[in-house]
Amino acid sequence: MAFYFRSAFCNREVTNINDDLRIRTLFDRILQLLSSTQPPETASGATLVQCIAQINITNLPELINCDIKQEYDQIYLLINHITKRLDSEVQHAKINLLQAAKNGPMYGCLSGINALLTIIHHDKYNNQKQINEWRIVFDHLIKICLEIASITGPIVSSSSPEGMMPMELTDISGKDEDESSNGQITSQMLLVCCWRTIKEISLLFSRLGQIGIKYIQNENQYRFINLKQVHIICNYYMEQLLKSRHCGAYELAYTGFLIICEQLWSSNCDELCNLPIKWIENGIKMVQENNLDKNKLCLTRRSGGLPFYLQSILTDEPIKQRGQQRTYVAKLMETLLNIIQNDPDTIQIDGQVLENSRKIHAYNTVRSFYRNQRFANDVFPYIERGLHLSITGFTSSIWMIRNSATLLLSTIVQRIFGPSKTKDGEENLSKKNSMTSREFFNKYPSLFHLFYQQLQQTTSTRSSIESLSSSCLFAILLILRRLYPSPLDGIDCSLTLDKLLPFVIKCEESPLLRIREHSSKALLALIHHDQYSTIINQQISQLMKQPKDKIRQNSLHGRLLQINAIFESMKKNHLQFTFDSSLSLQDMLSSLEWCIYQIHKINTPAWLIILQYTKNNCSLTQCCYLELLYNIHCQIASNDLTNSITHYMSNIIKTADKVTIGSDDLTRILTRLIIRLENVQVQFKLFMFVEQTRTELSFVETLVLENHLSLFENNLRQWVTDLLLTMDLFNEQLYTKACELLLKINDKTHNYERLTRRIVELIEKLRRPMSLAASFNLISELLPLCSSSKNNDEDLIKLVYDRMNDFVNGESNDECACAILNLLSKARSCLYNSCYAERKCQYWGLILKLSSFPSDAVRETFIKVTPLIIDDQRLSGVFGANCYLTQNILFEYFTCDALLYSTSDLFVNLVVNLFIDLLREINSSDEDEEEISLDRRLWPSSEGYNNVFVTQNESCDHYCACYGKHLLSALKKILGKSSQVNIDKTIAMIRDQCNRLIDIQTEAYNRFLIRQRSTVRLNLMIEFLRITHSLQGIQLEKLPQQWTSHY
């Protein structure tokens, strides 16, 4: 719309009376938008007022009721006019801010002024009279903005701004029950009004700074704003950054203050140029002397705006020499890190022991500098020290300090290793998020000694590893697991990683599960591939030698995790494991069977000795030991090992009722072992175990990932079928995975009619798109396998069509649409029957409807499945990869099918219904003149808006237009075999809508509210009426001539 507006009227004077009326109507609409309570509408008004300011309007003073007769500046007049409107809204806000938030929020007018300030060509103002006029305007804007900030400031500075509702703003006596019930909504309206107003003030002050600061030479030599006004603006920013508690307020204040500081650092005025230096020196002094006002700064909001305040000052600090640090950034980092290092965690105030707020602010502030990419070179020398302090902060007894240290650690780790390159983050780290241990410790040598010292202290005794200080192990192991061995480790390097190895292994005894898990991953960073078998043998030997009655479950679990982690790495690197000569598989199996259960001898008075088996009650250690046996079995084939595993599995499955934690992991490893051993007998017992422990999801997920299921397919197929037939839908994830599993193992000779009916019934109850897609994919495989009587077959296919139509005509989802396309292609033999015109028509209706979906994923699937539906050479190669051409061929075959019948009423009705659906989809709410609105998604790219909207909508409109032309072309060809009486009602309806839309579009054209989608819709309706010879009574003469020239 804005593009049309500019192309039609920019660079020419508006003197025509019709243009005059349209400009007046548009200007009134802009003012309404600027006073709207809807933020998107105020954004629309701001962009439109920017457009109208660039049009040469000869009678602008009359439009805004201004008496100026001499030469004037349009931007100046518009800013003046909107400022008067802003003054009125401010007066209402002084009386009752709540009513102002409802009826006249101030941020809309401020947004319009900001939009106009961005297009001011301030270099062209050389006339002193014009400069003085702008000085008056800017001075008034500064004063009114400060007044607004004093009104809205208490809301955004509240300790809980989301629910802030000052008592003086409410009239309790005058409330009725309905209003009181909407109190939460009212408080949110108030908050939105206040923080958006603060946001616009911050942006407006930054615009004034950009316009005026560069012209200031001294106190007496300036152009638009003077030194005093600059100080006022800067004080406002400092007030907002240090007092506001709403992140939206202080983050936008940061953006504006950043622009101001950039202007100050490069200013020609010495006083202004020294302001940032003065501020940062005062800030450092304030931090050193502990003069931070705890009542102003909010600890729970990451210190609020304090980090933003310091960053905005230092971001544009000049660099004296390339490659060097900036002076004051280095000074601030040293100060903050010294506070973290030397300050105690607690302080005493009036006899109360409280957390040291200065230390917490230092943590949060220094973290913000590590996080900001613009300070990457400046903070690089402090990464080592910052990492050191974050690790030691883990041992603090104050939760807020531990929390800040955790955030600092994650920021520095990301700064060192980069953002995560994998979806599952910590579970499977990418090589791009790692580095060799040699490179890491050469960059940060002091960390090696820190790691060594901390690991030695915390793992020296059992009490130390179980104390609070051991939490720093998590931080150390988190870093070590991101390293991997270098071939040059130990060569020309004083840092020998072997020193850390025994301590990392000792972490297996930690009572914290995450530390035990991280230790197993960190171990791989310290050993080379040729040491894997040696370490495994040593670990197993030590485990065998330990007394069974003294070893703790935590220690056993941690050691087994470490061994399994090495085996996993060997598998990835295709390495072979061998036992040492001093250790045999049989010895290991006999010595470690207590990991599953223990054997006790009970002596009776007689000669009989009874053996009592006591189950290991820890499912986690059982699971890890079974995983160890699984890993060994993958490396070494042994009958003894197979028999032992089978025996262990049988005993565990028998005691399913005693499984507590780790049941999901236990089910996974049992499933993998049964498939590995190809043990069909134990499989039946596993089904019972899964049902007793309610771990069906883990069981099915494991089976979906396994490849060798041929021996178990029959049993699994029956189990999954029964599960789908009897399950409820409380767990849609299990249903989805079960469908995927059956899709993988279905029997091509089996009749799945009952199951197919069940899935078709369940589709109505499903909510997740993934579950719906899995259902349609499974039906595509099962439906061709259903063989029953003709009546039952017709009934089932009718149900399938109903479910597909329910989706296609309802809410669209790309994944489900792709699944339906696959169903239509794979089950074509069932769904498409040339003997039944009705079924044929249903089939074509779904295909054609899905071909109109604008999603790239659906279009790609459509291109892939169309050759399976239509055997045409044109669909191969580059030609077939074009969605528009594929759709064109599809309509050719559809038309040919329709013309095969003596009467084409069904197909005509189908095309007409598809056409009506298309008109509904591209309907832009033009049914009523009052509903004409400005859709900013159709605008050209401008500041603050994403151009993706324009690209998507333009593509959508073009695709809809092409699809509509295909429909009308098919209708024209097959209409001759149909009685037009069948569509007379549709023709009458479209004729009425067409005339109504012509009236609306004509009015919209006069008001600059033309919408592309409305134009596409109108063109399609007129073409439909032309094909059906029903253009009589259509008022085409009302439309502009350039629109009707091709009709």
C-alpha cells in the first residue's frame, strides 16, 4: 500500500480536488492510527505519516488548520501538528493515566514524530529563521518527553511492573463487577502504554542527538540543540537505565543511549567528548566505593540496566592503535574482576547478614561484556581469569552468587567454543564446539593448575567429594568434555594431561548424577585412542578387586558410565577391544555378577545348602552393567557371555515390580540386547516387563531406531497392532511412534482392515500434527492391504476420504499435507476408481486442493508424488521440478478425465467449490467498508519491519492467481457438458460479491487503501463471470480505466 502511495503521488503536487479529498481522508485516518491502543496500528500510522510528508501537498496548512501563509516545511508542520495532539494526550494522562492508556496512549504520536525525524534533511537548513523554529520545536519536545517520563516512570520502575496498578489511578467506588473482573487486563494495558512510551522517548532523544550533537562547538555555538539540552537527554537515559525494571524500557534506552554516546565520542566539542570518560570514571568509582543504590538496581533482573549503561558508554570508545585494547574497557574489567575475586559473599548491615549485592552486580556486568560481540577483542585477555572466577563461584554458599557464576560460566564457554551447532546441545557436541586439549591449555595455561588443584581437593576424600565445594567439579568437567586429545600432547609441553586423569576417574564417586555423567565424557578428552583398551581393562580389574559389600552404588554407577563412554567412542572410531592376558571374560562375568544380583548361602541343620539370590535394587547400575555386556558382545562373540546376558535379563524381567528409577533406560538396553542376541524366547517376557513398568514409549522408540528386526517382526507386529487397537490417546507421542514402527514392519500379506478403521476413527481425536501425519502415512501402507467385501471396502474408503477432507478443508499443516499427498499416491489403486465418477471426483478434489498450498515443503512433496499419479514424461528432469508447470499438467489430466463422462456436473461442482474456497482464502476482510484496514505485511521493507512478510505474501498472491486461472481454464473446457443451472446460485452470489467489492475497491482507491489480495480476488471473480457469460449487471465502469482495459 505504501509502495502504491509513493509511486502514485511522490514528486508531484496534489492539486486535483479528488486528490485533495483523498489526502484529507488519509490524513484523518493516520491521526486515528497514531492514537490507537493497538501497537501495530500505531506503527502503520507512523509509516504512513512518513509517506505523506514526502508528497508535495499544496494545501497542507489547510488540512492541519494552520495559518502559515509564507513558505513552509511540510515535515516541520506535521511534527508541530502531531506535537499539539501529543500535548492534549499528556494533559489527559496527568488527570488519569489509566484512561489515557485506554483512549489516547502517547506512544503513537511519539512514534509518528520519530518517523518524521528520520527523514529530516537537517543539512539543508541554513536560514537562521528556520533553525530557530526547529530549536523551539526540539526544546518543546524535550520538555514534554521529560514530563511524560515522569508520569509513566513509576510504572516501569516498579519492582513488579507486570501487575502494577497504582491506587490513585483507580476509582474503586465507580467500578462495577465486570470492570473489576478485568483488572489484570487493565494492568497489562497500562504497562504496555508506559513501556512503549518510554521506548519512543528513548528513540526520539536519540534522533535529536543524531541531528544536533555534531553541530555543537561550545555553549554558545550550536544549531538545533545546546549543551544543556544534551545534558538533560543524557540524564534521562541514565535515569532509565539505572532505575527501570521493565526490560523493554531499559533495553530500548540502551539502544538510544548507545547512539548518543557514539555522537559524544566523535563530537567536536571538548566538553561533550569528555562526558563518556567522566561517566565511566564515576561509574568505576561508584563500583569501587560500593555506592550502588540497592533500591534502584534489581538483582533478580540480572542487575537491570546497569550492564547496559556501562556497555553503551564504552561500545564506541576510540581505539588508540589497531589491535590494542580500549583503555576504559580494560580498566572496568580489571575493577569488576577484582571485586569478584576479593569481595566476601556476605556483608553485615544493621546486624543482619545479607548477600553482597556489589559482587552480584559485578558478576552480571562482567558477563554482559563477555557476551557482547563488540567487546570480543577487549575481553579476550580476561577470559582465563573470568573462567577461573566463575568456577570458584560455584562453591559459594549464597545461591544468587552461584547462579551468577553459572551464567558467567556458560557465557565464557560460548565465547571460547562458540554457540552449539547441534540440536541436542550437550548430549552430542559437534567438533566445531570443541578444541584439542593442547590448544586449550596453551591458550589458558593457568586453568590447568586451577583444574588440577580443584580436582585434587574435591576428590581427595569421600567427604570432600560429597560436600558443597564439589559442585565446582561440574564446571571443570563441563569444559573438559569439550576437549579432545591432540597427537602432540606431551611433546614440548609442560602441561601433562595424565596428571588430571586419576582425579577425573575419581569423580565417579560423586553423589551428583550429572557430575558422574560429565566425568565419563571428560575422560575421553584425557586419553588417546591407543589407551582405550588399557583403561577399560584397568577399570574392570579394579572393579573386580573391590569388596562387594563395601562398594557404593554411586561409585559403581560412575565407573560403569566411564567404561561405557570409552566403548561408545571406540564404536564411533571403529576400534577393536581386547582383554589383557591377566584378565579373561569368564573371570569378569563371575566376579561382577553381583552387579545384577547377589548370591547368599543359607546353611540348614541338614546337609542341604540353599542358595538365595538377592536382586540389586539399583536399576541404574543394572542398566549400566547390561550396557557394558552389550558393548563387549559387540566386540567379542562368546557363548558364555550370551548365556550370562540371557540369564541376567530373565532375572531382571521377573522382578519388574521392584524396578524404581531408570526403568526407561533399563527397557532400552533390554530391548537392544534381545535384538542383538536374537533371543525370541525372552522377547515374550519383555512384553510383560514393558507393560508392568509402563515403558511402552521407550520400548517403541528403541525399536524404531533398530534395523535388524526380521526375527521378531511377527511378534512385534501383533504387539503393536494390539497396542494401537486398545490404547487411549493420553500419550500421542507413543501413538505416533507405534505408527512409525508398524509402518516399518508391516506384513504385505496381512489384512489390516480392522486396524485401518481404528486409526481412521482415532484421527478425529488427535491434536498433534506429528500424530496426524503418522496416521496418514500408516494408512497409505495399510489401505492397499485391506481386502474385504465390496460394501465394507466402499465404507472404509468413504471414511478415509472424510478424514482427509476434514483436514484439507480445516486447519492446514505442512507435515500432514505431505502425508496426505503420500497417501493419495501410494493408495491410488484403492482411492481412484475409474468406474465411479464420484470417487474419481473426490480424488481429484484433494489433489487439486493440496496443489494450491503455498508451503515450500508441500510443493516439494507435490512435485515428487505427481509422477506416481500421472505417467507423463514432462514430469521428469528440470521441467518436472517446476511447481507451476507440474500443476499445469495436473489440470490437463483432470480436464481429460472430466471430459470422459457424458455429463460433467460433478466435476463442474468440484471446480466451482475449489474456486469458492480460493476466494475465501484470499479474502482480505473487504465485506464491509468499515473493516478496511492497513495490512502492514504488504508494505515494502522499512525500518522496524521484516521484508519476509512482503516476499511471502507476494509469492502467495501470485500462486493463488495462477491456481485460480487453472481452475477457470478447466471450468471453461468442461462447462459445455454440464448444465449451468447447477451453478446459478453460485453465479448470483459471486455477482453480488463482485459488485460489492468493486464499490469497496473504488472507495479504497480514492483513500489509498488498495490491497493486492483484494485486486487478485476481484480479477478472478470477473473472469469467472466472463466464462459463465454472466457479466451483465457488473459495474465495471466504476473501476479505474487501467484496471478494466483487458476485460
